[in-house]
Amino acid sequence: MLEKLFQLKAHNTNVRTEILAGVTTFLTMAYILFVNPSILAETGMDHGAVFVATCLAAAIGSAIMGLIANYPIALAPGMGLNAFFTYTVVLTMGYSWQTALGAVFLSGVIFFLLSIFRIREWIIHSIPLALRSGIAAGIGLFLAIIALKNAGIVVDHPATLVGLGDLSAGSPLLACLGFFLIAALAYRRVTGAVMIGILVVTGLSILLGLSQLGSVVSMPPSLMPTLLQLDIVGALDIGLVSVIFAFLFVDLFDTSGTLIGVAQKADLLDKDGKLPRLGRALLADSTATMAGAALGTSTTTSYIESAAGTSAGGRTGLTACVVALLFLLSLFFAPLAGAVPAYATAPALLFVAVLMMSSLASIDWDDMTVAAPVVVTALAMPLTFSIANGIAFGFIAWTAVKLLAGRWRELSPAMWVLSVLFVVKLGWFAG
């Protein structure tokens, strides 16, 4: 049955290798089980329900990817977009978490339609690669400032906006230790480095009496506080257009980049360098986003950590299905997730930020029409505390600088249209 479903021999692999690859991928991305509920709970969402929604969304997305697209790529609620959901859409813009879930669902519907009608390629090719790199780096900086704030390393200051926190306190010290440990383990290529860092900081926190753990295993919490609580009608508010756009575009870029990157590493591209069954993979991603929003979590997307599984030999969808089963088993470890303090997940956020900043290495810094908009994009996200604002400033800066430099021919029609729309949007926002 497994041979018929996944064509193991044709991909030069076997069941044992695929299971090992699935376990490897799961261990590298399991940190989301602790981080996602911690972030989304700040909106007022039930922590236990979000934990269950995270497990189920990851299991559903990974299973669909494995069974329909037959790729060794796992899915889970995406980093960056969960922070945008909480800190920008809910806590800054003032929308309810139900409305924010509605916006996530609508972005998934649009992604689904783009995948069916094959408009995705036109959109991706219309937006310069350098600008996409700037967006990725900006999300990294956005995560970094959230991590430093959650750890108590950066605090608000009436004169300078931000300042240095009390580094003699327990939480900043443990957060620093966690980050150093994760970075060192990652350098040594230890599988599950991020999760190990989170668990070590949590363990020390419990030993020092800073947090408590009653038990490790229990029956899963109730999903009812978040199940089908999304407000789709509220998400149709004109002020949320840019939010839906941000959810959609970041997911689009993340998914496309991850699919190509992991497939290239696993030698799954065809002779023309293209990814077979790309449409199925994108449908799996968009379906998982809609399912996740219905369950009660932010955008579900493909994980670059899947490359760890392909390095271990994973070549088919069986790898993704193993990840799905492990996420289902994780449902019984809710008490452990509930005991993880914010400063224990902060090192994970900061480490992901480091990984995302690497996209700036591909930027042509000698071309000011490229470098300037990229820097504007990257800085606007953390400094305005909004991924949507960063994307808007980036598009406007790219178009304006190219136009004034006399290189307007390099601008695609999509860049012109989107830049004008962002100018209008920012004008409405200011008004």
C-alpha cells in the first residue's frame, strides 16, 4: 500500500528511511508547539485550544501535502505571520482575534483560487527577488524585536522609545542562555536544536521556581473556545484589505521559496529546473491555511525545516505523513506546552530571525535602486510593528526610486498598481 501511495522505489527510498526523515523534520519544527500558543494567547485566545489547533493544522497540512502532492514537506502555523496576527492586527490595530482569523481564512481562499487559476506565477515573477528578500529580512527583524521584548532585554523608554531592561533578572539571563545554546547546537548540526533550547530554559525556570509544571501528559484540551470562531464578515472591513494582502503575500513567498528550496536539496526538480505537481503542493498549503483558521490558528505554511528531513533521506510524501502522525501524538503533551514561559520561546524567535536575515546576502548593495528600498522594507517592519506596513513602504520605495533614477522600464505593471494602492492605503491610515 505504501509503495502504491508514495512510489518509494521510484524515488530510491524505503519505509525506514522515510520514517527517520519524518522524525527528523518533526524534531526540527516541533518548537512551534510551544511558540505558537504562547504568541496567539496574548490576543485573549485560549492557550489550550490554540495548542490543539496548532497540532491539528500541522497534521492536516502535512498529511495533505504527503498524500496529494507526495512531497516530503511538512506544514505548520508560520513564524512571523503569527506575530503579525497578534501584535499588529489584534493588539495594535484593535481588531478581535475572531476577525483576524477571518482575514487568515480569506487569504487562504484567495491563495487557493490563485493556485487553481495559475495566477501565482505571474504574481511571483512580477515582484523583484530582491524586494522579496527584503520582506523576509524585515520579518526576521520583526521577530527579533518581539523576542527581545518578551525576554525583558528590550523595554519601553519614555525618552528614547526603547531601552535596555534589567539584565540581572532571571528571564533575560535564561533567554540569553537559551539563544546561545540554540545557536551552538545548530552550528554542531544537532537535530532539534531549537526545541532543546526551549526545553532547557523551561526546565531551569521550573527548577528556579520561576514557572511551574504539574504534569507532562494529559488528554488534549478542548478546541471549542476557538473552533469555527472566525469572523469572516468582520474581516471584509476595508481597513483589513492590506492585512489580508500581507497574510497572502508572505504565505505565497514563503511557500514558493520553501517548495523550491527543499525540492532542490532533495533533487526533486525536473530537467527544466521546475517542480512537478507544484499546483497540488500549493493547494495543500492553501487548504491547510483555511482549515487552520477554522480550527483557531494563524496562517499554516510549508516549513523550510523540512530540509532537515530530506537531508536524512526523505524523498516522498511518507515523510510528511510521519510528521502529521507525530503532531497528532503531540496533542497529549499540552501541560508541557502550557508550562513554557515567554522568555523560553524568545530564543527560538531570535534564532529564526537570524535565519531569515540571511536573505540579505543576495542583495546587490552596489545598486542603490535595489539597496535603498530593501533597507526601507526591512526596517519599517520592526519600527512600525507591522509586516503590512513594511511591505507597503517597500513597494512604494522600490517604484519611486526606480522611477526617479530613470529605470522605470524595470517596473512590472503589478508593481505600479500595488504601489499606487499602498499610497492610497497609507493615506487612509494617516487620515
